[in-house]
Amino acid sequence: MTKRQWGAFYGTDLDAQLRRRGIQTVVLCGISTGIGVDTTAREAYQHGYSQIFVEDAMTASTKEEHDYVCHYIFPRIGRIRTCDEVLRLLSDE
């Protein structure tokens, strides 16, 4: 699937692909915490997905931008975790 806008849901069939597979939780990380990750997170929230944000697997143009989004936006719509925590959770399944 090719992402053409900031958010991964806009103009793609991502929602249909996830629902078809019964996926209810998405794990998000990426290059731009305050742009692509944030936009995708807001779209996922509007579509009703549970979300896990891998804080140390994303970055922004400034530390302040990254910290703001991770501390004030993401906790409202999902759970913040580290890579180690996510990998530990996945190995328990």
C-alpha cells in the first residue's frame, strides 16, 4: 500500500485491509512524530482502533515537537510504550 498523504488512512484501503484481518490494535512509529504519525493516529482513533505508540521508534524535527506530541496528544488516544516493552508483549503472545 502506498501512503500518499500525511495520514496512512487517507486515500488508501488501510481501514478495509485491517478490518478484513480482524485487526483492532495498531502499533505506530515513524519518521515524523508530529506530522505522519500524529495524523495517522488521529485517523486510526476516528476509525475506532486501539493504538500503541512506540515512543523511541519515532522522531521529529525537534525534541520539543516529539515530546509535546508524545506527552500531550498520544496519551489521549492510545498507550505509550518503548520498543523493548512492545517486543516483550509480542513475545508473550
